[in-house]
Amino acid sequence: SSTLGPEQNLLSPSPESCHQIRIDYPILDNDELAKLRDHKDPALLATTLPTLFSPDAGGPGLEKAVSELCARASAAVKEGYALLVLSDRGVDETHAPIPSLLATAGVHHHLVREGTRTRCALIVESGEAREVHHMALLLGYGAGAINPYLAFETIEELICDGEIEDIDPPQGIRHHILALTKGVLKVMSKMGISTLQSYRGA
């Protein structure tokens, strides 16, 4: 389990220190992510930051897109948003995704340098992430939670097409989340780290 939201001063605990959202697993399904986006608590508002760029612009275009993403993240924190969703939804022939690890690490370290990283949580909505290794890396690079939406859509399609039998799509997605979570736990135990909170951003 883990928490999402701003972190208060560890040396001066107060009731506000507990004002966070607790999640049972670091992998979120689409409904859970939608609930976070629609959260009405003014101290835990969410905003979506697209992680797309024009592939025609090449390397310089990617570098510019990462810089702009970091600037938008800074602006969102200043506006009071506590949940920043880095999303690569919308990929098409004119929009390529910034690699999810690059986007997560870029925003994480940019906010650390600014001294505002503890004021927000990063949630990665990615079509790239699908395996345990991908989840472990994203968490280690600073993600608080991950929504591997394309993996979920693939599972749904395999079940609906009859390639996976004796299970319905919600069950298939839940099994995938549990498998990924157990895999991340195994990685953490091999690293000798006992909590997700300590592993995140390490």
C-alpha cells in the first residue's frame, strides 16, 4: 500500500500530515484513476499533463517537449494541484509519447530541484508499462501510482475474442494487477527495502 498527495514536514507532524489518499496497490485500474481525477477535495485536486510530442521534430523536439512538461508540472503545483497525472493517451500518426521513464524522471528531478516535489504525487498513465520490471522502474523513478491502460485493454480484447477462457475482463484485470503488485514486492524484497514509500523515487 502507499499514499498519494502532498507530504508535510516530517519533523513537525500534524493532522494535515495524514491528509492523503491511501491506495492498496501501486497499480490503478481505469475506474480508480477516474475517481482520483474527479476527487473534489480542494487539497487533493488532480490535473492531467500530456506527455506527447511531434515525432517529426526528432531529438530536439523531444528535448523541448520534456522541458515544457516540466514547466507545466511546476505551474500545476503552484496552482495547488496535488495529483499530477502524466498521460500518453492520444498517441497517433502526429503525436508520439515521451518515454514514460524519461517523463517521470524529468518531472521528478525538476520538482526536487525546485523544492516542490513533496507538494504533489506523480501518477503515470502509460501505454508502455505492462511488465513487473516496467512498474518497478517507474516507481523507483518517482511515480506514486501507475495506470497501464493499454495492458488492460489488451487483456479485455483477449478475453472478448475467446483467447482467454473461463474469466471475465474485470477478473482478468484484477489478476494482472495482483500479479504486478506481487512482482514489485519481490523486487523490493531482493533490494532489501521494506516499504513502497522507501522504494519510490529512490
